[in-house]
Amino acid sequence: MALYVASYFEALGLKPATATGFIQNVPFRKTEVVESDASLVIIHGDQQRPLKYHEDFLLHPAITADSIDVTAPVVFVGYGVTDPEHHYDDYAGIDAQGKIVAMLFGGPRSIPSDERGHYSLLAAKEANAYAHGAVGILTLAPAPGPVVEERINRQLDGFGWLDDAGKPHSVFFEYGPAVRLSLSGTEALFVGSPHTLTEVGAALARGPQSFDLPVKVTIRGTMQHKVVESQNVMAVLPGSDPVLRNQYVVYSAHMDHVGIGPAVNGDPVYHGALDNAGGTAAIMAVARAFTRLSKPPKRSVMFVAVTAEEKGILGSDYFVHNPPVPLQQIVADVNCDNFLMLYPVKDVAPLGANYSTLMNDVTEAATHLGIALSADANPDQTLFTRSDQYVFMRLGVPSVFLFNGRNSGDGKRTGGQVVDDWLRTIHHTPKDTIDQGIDWDAAASYVRFARAERFLVGSFRLRETVGSFQCSCATGEFLVRHRNRRYGPNVQPNAHEQRFQSRARQSVSNCVADFALSLRTRHRSHESRRAGPRGRPASLLHNLSKVV
């Protein structure tokens, strides 16, 4: 996959970002829980209730530990959020010192969606819990993720990228024991509670709701670690201005998907056409358009196709901590991920842009293209923190994630409804294929927006007064202000390559190839949108080079 994208960039005449080439090798620690050793026991007085692995709970792999063994009282802390700016604190009036904290996913609706996305991130919740003295975390159902019919059906991922000292780093869990409970596990935990789950939900709608539970919990587990490797791809179009060429605008997209999993209609391959072959093909199309300009942009443009987004935005996190140029020379990131090219694009939600002056450039580009801007159509999905632009923002780089707006739609449903339906029925399933009714005109509109000239000429800076929220995160303080930008060590690329399951790799590679081809051509008719071999549109006739 990485070689395919790198070869495409090389064929366009782009330059490798480093002296070693287009590939940035990314070493990971992969951690798995030894299931036979994993246990969780709820202790209520002299009664002990052991829970069943997979059915009642899953133990998050601890990438920094070989084993876990903790027994402590449990305190329920609502969403586990502390947000001074919006005067919200789930830990107010309770003592979490030396206790295991139980919390719900998500965050309070009184916090705006982007900030709520940040505080809903498990890394932020984990850091907040341990800052309050907690010794373990229980996340409660209902929850997103690997839960089917109230049973947890697969192992949780445990990955961290390795620095040159061999220490793992993750945007998610780094501190201590963390457990995900299913609905049955959550109900068992709340036996004897002073408040029922229904009462808790109603109370949280009004404000923080935290209290001690009359139980202790014992969590035990053993971890197995191994080193695996994958690759980022980095290519540069040098700028034409002798001064501004030392500044870089990054176009990012993730190449990975989730590989092979439970079969749907006999198909076990999770193809990842829209998530995220479409985004990868989009930055390839943007690169193609820029290389055809009579004169390159004044600023340099770096195209970064990253790995391991689905493992916790790790490939991009490795990139920002090990950039091929000093991070202060990266002035903006435009991230392309999972845009649903399923209906005409009337509006776009520029997630994260309002925390920097990128919003000015997004607004001007939208006006020029006749596309409206709207707020996040799906704030409960907390998409702001779930894609690669988030790691750029954590280190102070102005960033935008271009996602579907709330007003576009297919004529029967709004954009928000289409996204909700797609996330519920197709996202991370084998159904995400090239033949799900892609609107190629919408794809072209998306690429035209992404490659807008304003993203290359703007004077970007982070706002001092908008969104200056902060929280201790897994990799350090998150403060969306320019003066608090952090720079990571420069780790030299490693020579090894991670081996992926070949069929899943080929499927994603085919999807990217299909999208790259499709973004250069138009369909004459509805029939020409029918799928050909491997889902490739059968008739691709008109060249899109003039519009993308």
C-alpha cells in the first residue's frame, strides 16, 4: 500500500521528504492481553462476583506494563470530564484518590462539540482520572466500539509507536489499568448502587453526577508485547518563493483500514473504500493538480499518507513527533478522512478550523466555490478528536478536517442523517466498498475544496481567544495556543517493514487505485457508475484534470 502511494507521488515528480526516500518507517509495540489470565471480580461486602471475559468486560492492553493487579473501591464519576472554561467538573465534591473510577463514554452536551470531542477522548479522561489520584478506569456501556448484542466480541487494540529508546507512546491509554464493560458488566457493577443507570442518565442531563459505589473491584491481567512496523509516505512539492518555500502546508490522509474481521454476507475483508481510500485518493488528486500548475505555489506542499489511524491516530502522531522538517515550519494541516461522497456537496463542516485563522481561509474558499459552511452535523460522534488533524492541533499546528455538512443530503435525508445511517450500517464493515453508490461529482467537489488556493497563501496562526481549552493528555498538555507548541525528538527511520495480511492490503490498495482513477474521470450515465471488476467503475470517460 505505502509503495503504491509512494510510486504515484514519485511518478508525479514530487520530491521525497527526506534523503532516505518517500517512506518513513514507523515502529510499533503491539500489545495483546493473555485472555486466560484476564479477570475482573466485583466485591460487594463478603460476596465476590467474577465477570466473564468478552461477555462482560474487556481489558485494554497496557502498552507500558507486563502485568496488572489492582484492587480498590469504585467511584462513579459521570463522564470523567473536568472543563474549567465551561464550569463543568465531574470530580467536584468526590475523592478519587486510590480508587477505580467508573465513567460513561462521551461528554456533557453543555460543552461545545469540538471541545466535547476533546474531553470525550479516552486519553483526556484517563489523564484526568490519574491526575485526581485514580488507580484504574472502568468505561461503561452503552458505548461505541466492539459491542454486538450486548456482548463484546473481539480483543481491543493495543498499539503504541516506539521512540529511539524503545519507549511506546499512544494518544490513548498510557497510565494504568483500563477496562471496558458491556451492558451486563455495567449492570453487575451497579448492583446495590444508590442510583440506577436510568436515574444517572437523567441526572447527567442536568449537570455532573458522581458518587461512590458500594463495591470494590479487582482487575488482573498479563500482557504480551511484540514489535511490528508499518510505513508513512511523505512527498514534497517545493515552493516557488525563496523564503516561503521553507514553510509547509501538509495534506494528510490515512492509508490503513481494519483488515480482516467477522464476515458479512460471506465477505471477511473490510475494504475501507470511503474510510479511507477516498481520502488517500483525494490527496493524490490534489497532488496531481498542483504538479500541473504552470508555477508551483509559493509555499511548499507536503503530502503525508499515514498508517495506523485506525489503531489510535498513531501514524500521524509519530509523524508530528518525528517530522522530516522542523515542526515550526509546518504552518497548517488539511486532513482528508472518510468524507461521504454519496450526495451533492452543498455544505462542508470544517472541523477544527475555528481554533485558528484557517477559518478565514476556509470561509473564503467556500465562498469562491459556492459551498456553504455548517457546524458539525454529528457532534455526538466526536469526530474532531478521531482523525489525524487532532495530533497536529495538539502540538500547535493550525489544522482542519473537512467533513460532511448537515445541510447536504440525498433528497430524502439530511447530511447528518446520511452520516448517522452510514456510520451505523456500513462504517468498519465489509460493506464499505467502491460500489456503494459513489457520487463522483461530489468527489470532485470535495477535492476542489481541499486543494483551494487559500490553504496555500493564508497567514495561519492559532487563535488566542477562541477554544483556548486545555487538559492534561497522554502525551502532555493540550493547549490550543501557538506559544505552547511542543516539538518531539527526531527519530531516524527504521529499515524494517511491517507485514500485513495480503488480502486486506490488496483490497485497500485496489480501492485507492479505483478512487485515484475515478477522480480523474467522469461517468456519462447512471449505468456507468455500476461496479466493474473489484468494484472498479466500468466506464470512466471524461478526464477531470481541469477540475481536480
